[in-house]
Amino acid sequence: MTPEAQKRYDEKTARVQAAIALKEPDRVPMMPSAALFPMLNAGYTVAEVIYDTSLEKMTKSIVKYLEDFDPDCGLGTGTNYAGEGPMLELERPKNMRWAGMPGDIIDRNSIQQFIEYPTLLDDEFDEFFSDRTGWTLFKQTPRNSDFLNPLLRTLQGGRVSARSVAAQVSTPEFKAMLEDLWKLNELNLEYRKNAAKLDQTVYEMGYPVFRRGGAAVPFDSYSDGLRGTILSLQDLYDHTEEVERYIDEAIGPMLQMIRMQGTMPGAKGKHVFMALHKGIDGFMSGEHYRKYYWRHLQMIIEEIIKADMVPYIFCEGKYNTRLDCLTEVTPGKVFYHFEEVNMEVAKSRLKDIACIAGGFNTNLLQFGTPDKVRDEAKKLLDTCAPGGGFIFMTGSGLSHVKRENVEAMFDTVREYGKY
């Protein structure tokens, strides 16, 4: 890293750390969720980037974005599945669609789409709690993908002998699965090597990458991966004992995972990301939110703090009725990113408790004008910047937005957001 890049790295790191500590840095930090915008800004389709296993297109996209807009954080491969197209084809997930997949099922410039459905059925709770391994292997796994079906059929057999196993693993289907597993491993090793090169490029440019690790609220895991939104919310009334048993069993391993993340090299001060999928206003009552959601989220937040890392909490959807709960954390250690909330109220309630971010409507960058963008950015800064503890972020990812509007947003915050 050059001395100039080191200076940039140190300035940006200090700026973000000050905001999270509820202090006033030299100016409001800018960390908008870039999403698909760097790829589109560089002239690539999303499909091109997803199927470029060298990650050269993703690297060029990120470098151009950093040089063009100079945000206060760097980017990695993120959650855009850059370079992972061939691996996804081998894995054959049933619950996901991605740009460029065979048949072009979704638009070639679309963000990935997830299909939610229950993998834990109503009559399987006893099996789920008594034989988790068996249920996961023979029920959940084939519902998510057919990739391992030849192996699962072998494991599911009754009487096992060397000859019977030899016969089953010698079928064309089993051999094809093994070949795909070898290909998948080779692709994954290449991906990890190229992703590390991308990270090094960003670092040498002088841009810190704060996000390091992740966590999930147990109820989100229950809803997202097992029962789906509708059934999981019905279960709060129809399968209360099962919900409570699952979330209380899941919190221990989650806290242990956080502790392990905290022991990894370079983890100190890094951000542990959590997206709150089912905590949104209106999904459950305040009583249910506290009982089934907040009590575990609060435990996770405090465990991340104990591990000397920063809880980065993305509050998806509307979050106006949850602000009381969000105040119940160690002050000056948490970073709440809001998609949609009354930012004036959030600032008032959380100003002495946690750093806040978000609240800037991304639709304005797609359909608005530079003047309107500047006006709205100034309003948000007037509301949230005083006293510190504010990071300027868009409510959601940039993706399909106008470049001139992005320029107006960055320029306004850079000049008007000075302390």
C-alpha cells in the first residue's frame, strides 16, 4: 500500500469508527449499499459478472466504482454471486434464480431471486426434533436440490454390505455426481483465490472493508429455511411449543459461532452483518416480537460486542414500532441500518444509544432528478447528522439507478455533511 493509500485507509476507518462511537468525525461517512450498480456502471450485465469465474469483471467494476465515487468503504464479491454461475449450475438449487442461468428465467440484469417454500412440513416436527441429521439428509436436502440424490439413496438403504454399496456407487448417476463434486471443489478453490486477489486490490487502493462475518436471529432461520413466512407466523399460534423449542435450541450455536468469529485474525472492530427479515412492523405483534425475536437478537448483539466486533443490524422494511427494543443495547457499540423508518424519531430515540444509517429512498436515485436528490440528502443530513452517530446509506441497494443521481448524492453528502 502506498503512503497515499494508507492515508486514505486510515481516514476512512477513523471516520466510520467515530460515527459508530456516537462522535462527530470530519464529515458524515458515506457507505451506500452498492448492490448491482458497480457492474452496471462499468458496462457489464449482471449475468456476465456472475459467469466470469476469473472475477476480472467484478474487480474492474469495483475499482471503477471506488475511483468514480470514493465511498468510505471498499467492496468485495458481496452477495451478488459474482463468478459463481458455474457453481450454481452444478448445485442446482430449487429455491433460487440467478441472472444468466440456463433458460434465462429471470432478466440478465436482475438481482438473484429466492423462492420461499416450507422444507419442514406439519407432520415432521417429531422427526425434526428427534432425528435432526436424518431429517436434514433425507427430507430437507432433496427439497432444496437434487444434486446429492445418488448419495442419499445409498445412505437410505436398509441392510448394508460392501457389495451392495459397491453396486450403488458404481451407477452412472453416482459417478456423475462425484465428477460434479470434483468440478465444484475446483471451481470453489479458484473462486476463493480470485476473491482474495480482489480483496487485496481494494485494500491496496486504501479502502477498508468493514464487514467480516454474519449472524441470524433464530426465528429468521426458522422462517426462512424451514417453514416459510406464512407458516412460521401461523406457528406462533398453532405450533407455539415447537417454535420456542427451535429458537431456544438455535441460540446457543449462534452465540458460539460469534465467539469463534471473534477469534479470527483481523476480527477486532469488524462488522458482523445481520439482516432482520421477519422483525418488520406488522409481521408480528409487539408482544410476539419481544418474546420470539428481540430477546435473541439482543443476546446476539451483546455477544458480538463482547467479541470486540460491531453489530451491523440491517432493519428490513418498516421498523417504527421496534425502536423501543433497539434502545436496549450497550451504548456506542451498535450500528442500525434502516430501510424504512421515521429517521427523525429514530435519531431522537437512539442518538445516545446507537449509530443510525439509511432512510434515503433508493427509488429517488432511479426515478428522480439530481436537484431532488440533493434536496432530500440535505434534509436527511439536517435531521440525522447533528451530534454525530450517523452514516449516510441508502435504504436499499443502488442497483438500477441513474449515474447523475448517484453523483449528486455523493457530492451533496461530501460537501453538506461536513462538521
